[in-house]
Amino acid sequence: MKRLMWPSRMPVDPYILLLLGTVGIAALFPARGTGADVASGAATAAIAFLFFLYGARLSTREALDGLRHWRLHVTVLVCTFVVFPLLGLAARGLVPVFLTEPLYQGLLFLTLVPSTIQSSIAFTSMARGNVPAAICAGSFSSLVGIVVTPLLAASLLGGSGGFSAGSVVEIVLQLLVPFVAGQVARRWIGAFVARHRKVLGLVDRGSILLVVYTAFSEGMVQGIWQQVSPVRLGGLLAVEAVLLAVMLALTWYGARALRFDREDRIAIQFAGSKKSLAAGLPMASVLFGAHASLAVLPLMLFHQMQLMVCAVIAKRRSRDPVDPHVGTDARYGGAVTDNVPS
């Protein structure tokens, strides 16, 4: 049997190290009193600006063009907002043996957030998949998630973890309204945003670091971290590893059963099995408030895990034998269906 070769250099995301460093700073120097109010206000403004930039970047024309491959996008959305949450609900049976109630709430929230964009594109490209489909699938998932994630959270999380149905209104004002404003302003600022993508990317990441610092500061002040032991943390990692493995298998073999070609199956696997740290952290801050620190811990761990595992899979997929003339996967002999030119 062909051995699974691990990359010589595992993709430890440097940004994860920054996030962990921010958590450490919050643990040593948490914001208190007036400082906490200032940090909270700054985080609120940063989140609104972050989603304004998301709206300004999304090309409506490209999104509409991507609708031509609607079967693929519906498949990814079902994986992201139906299958993932169902698995999250099934994990309820692991409380209290493997997970505490707060960690379970964070795990369930993880299953509700939208898919990634950048890493899905990168891994799809590495594996020689349908890159345009991955771009559109990630964009659609992020757009739908602004509305669907808080609605699912209201339905499935209820009043637990500091979350309330009133948070839906708050997330509309803080996330959806700035996003729509960014879409409206795109005709005037779209070129500027495109030219300064790298600089604005630093603003994105800096905003998220501020959100993480605020959330973990509140958690430290309230003593939330006393609820997490090394044993519970190990249990969480084990549960997330199983969750990721199940989704990777379902997206790959499910897409094959639906008769997608190899390139589309790759896009579906990478876009349908991953969760967005960039979208999930700001949403958790709005939805959970002072309880956001434990809510985002499962997402942060899952994010790094998915990067490492998907890097291995993408490297292996890049060596798959493919017939360049008919676009079929030589190992399975399947015919091309619903192939959209890139």
C-alpha cells in the first residue's frame, strides 16, 4: 500500500502563535475597569470595520457568476450548516465524560460558523482541484453565515453560555449592517481596497487579536479558565479530531456518490470540512460576551488541526493520476459531470 507521506514542514500557522501570545498577555495583564470598557468599545468598532471590509472585498459579479455551479455550492452549504451542526448536537452525549458543558457549547458553536476562504483556495489549488469553485463556495458560506450562524445559535444554544436571542439583533447591527454598507460602498472604494489588500489584511488580523484579548481578559477576570483542566483539554482535542475525520470522509465520498468529478470533489472536501477562525471569533465575541473565551477555544484548536491535516491530504491529492484530456480521476474511472470551466 502507498504510504501517506507527511510534508517535511508542517503548516503551523504563525497567526495561531500570535493568537496564543495574545491569550498569554490577557492572562498576565487582563483589562479591568475602565481599561476593559475601552478595550470592549475598541473591539466592537474593530469588528464592525472588519465586516465592512469583508463587504467591500466581495465581488457581487463573481458571486453571481459562481451560481452557475449551484450543485457544488449547495453541497458545501449543506455540509457547513446542516451536517456539521447535526454532528455537534450528537456530541451532546459526550458531556460530562469527555467535555464540560462550557466546552461543549464552544464545540457546538464551532459547528455553526461558516467555512474558510483563503485556506480552502490554497489547499484546493495545491491538490489541483476546482479553484474558482472553492473561491465562490467560501464566499457564499461567509455571506450566508452572517445570517445563518446567529439564527442557528439562537435556536441551538438558547440562553446558555451568556447567549440570548437578543444577540441576533446585535449581530445584525454589528456585522450585517457594516457588511451591507461595504457592499454599497464597493463601487467607490473597491479599487482602493484591492490595491491595499496586504495592509488591510493586517488591519483584519489586528482587529481579531483585539477581539481575542478582550474576550480572554473578561474570562480571566471572571475565573472561567479554572473550569478547563488538561484532561478536559485532551478530551476536546480527541473529539475535534474525530469530528474533522468524519467531515473529511463525508465530503469526499459523499461528493463522489453525487457524481461530482475529481476537481469538484476536492473543492467540496476542503470548503465543506473546514471552519473559519476569522469569521467565528468576532461572532463569538458578539454572541457570548463575557463567556466568549471558552466559546472560541474549540474553534482555535480546530483551526490549527484542520490546517495540518488538510495540508497532508492536499499534498497526497496533488500526486493523484488525472487524465488531462477528459478530466477524470483515473483511480475511480468516473465520468465528468457538471464541470464548469475555470
